[in-house]
Amino acid sequence: MPRGPLAMLMCLLCAGPVAWSAAERDADDTRHEPNAAGAETGPLTPDQALAGFELEPGYRIEIAAAEPLVQSPLAIAFDERGRLYVVENRGYPGPLEGASGTPPSLGVIARLEDTDNDGRFDRRTEFAVNLTDPNGVMPWDGGVFVSAARDLLYLKDTTGDGIADERRVVLTGFDATRTAQIRFSHPTFGIDNWIYLTGGLTGGLVTAPEHPDRPPVKFATSDARFNPFTHAFELTGGKGQYGLTFDDHGRRFVCSNRHPVMHVVL
């Protein structure tokens, strides 16, 4: 955070236009026109929100899903059948330990389908409910890996009703004592057939419950990856907080609340 003369300069730069704008408004004494979406206050409808976007030439934006079909989405992933898994986190992601009470398990993994092939999802199934602060999802072998609080979960529907009846803890021990916005997240498949995770800023002491003979791995100040077949877990370097992706050449990119994109160099 900037301090001293620089902070004062930034405050003046921010305050100047605001004061000028207010003076101009008082002199003009005219009422502000509604924004481009057609509403001055309150929540926007999906169509109003869409009208407010500004796009570069050549781009197009459409509504694929909106409330009430989906609520509070924060991560998505398609499976091999074109179904969209949506992570919904409806509560505030506070610390799981060291606070009064236990945060409610309000997280949901919704599965959306487009049954009439018009490009807009029209069917919702609550694939998994009662999750604590989920923040990432990745389809795998008919199910999904989900990052949620202190655990990396594997959820799968084995009966065909669209609801996960298999729930396994693949890895556990990720720190959940601080706010969820800096925890591990975003399982993402790499070209080396490992699944990568952003490390956030919290770390942990990670173990694989199905392999109790393995020593715990100290997880701190680094991203990581795990083998989906053996559940081996290791650090990779890099330190992303949120999104994680690879380009066609296998280069890894992450981001944080201060940096829109960072390239993790091997």
C-alpha cells in the first residue's frame, strides 16, 4: 500500500475529478440519465446487464445461463458431453477455524444442460450440495475434482440420476484458517497428465487419505500439482491466487488480486 507523499498524491488525483464533477453537476442542476442498461439503482435483469457490456470490435457476448438457473457462480468447466459444471458459493468465505461457530456449508456444484441445442442452458441438476467454500472444478473420469476449503474432493454420479453419490477426499490438509480468497483453488489439467492447483497464500500440510503410508507434504508459497491416478502431490513453483490456465505450448499462466496475468516460467 502506498504511503507518504505518493499516497497523498494519489488521494488528490482521485479526489480532484470527483470534486470537479460534483461542482459541474450542481451548476448544471440536471438529473443523471439512466445508464446504458436502463436502470439507475437495484439489481439488473440479465438482459439489462448484457446491454451494459462494452466489447472490442469482432467480439460477441450472449447469455448462456442466468438466474434462477444459476446462482452466485464463481468457476465453471465443461465435461466431454458439453454439460457445464458450475461452482456456486452462496456464503461468505470466512475462516473455518479460530472463529465463532462453523460457517454453513452452502456451496453447490450445479450441472447445466442445453437440451434443445439452442446455445442456452435450460436444465439444472444439483450435482453436489453442502460443500464448504468450493472454488474450483475439473471434470475427470465421469466425475469432477473440486477444491473446497481444506480438501480436494472427487465427486461422481454412479447411478445415472445426475446427483453425485460417490464422494472421496483425494487430498486434505490445505490451510483453511484464513479467508477463502487466498486458499488453494482451480484444479486444471496439464499437458503432462498432472492436475495443477493454485496455491493461494495459505499453504498447509497435505496428505492423501487413501495413501496413509506417504509422508505429508509441506505446502507453502508455491502452486502444486497432483497425479489423478496415484494421488502423488508435489510443489511446482509459481504462486497464483485465482485463475489458472495453459496455452497451446504448455506455458502456465495464473493471476492474483494485484496482477491480471502472470507467466510461471519453468
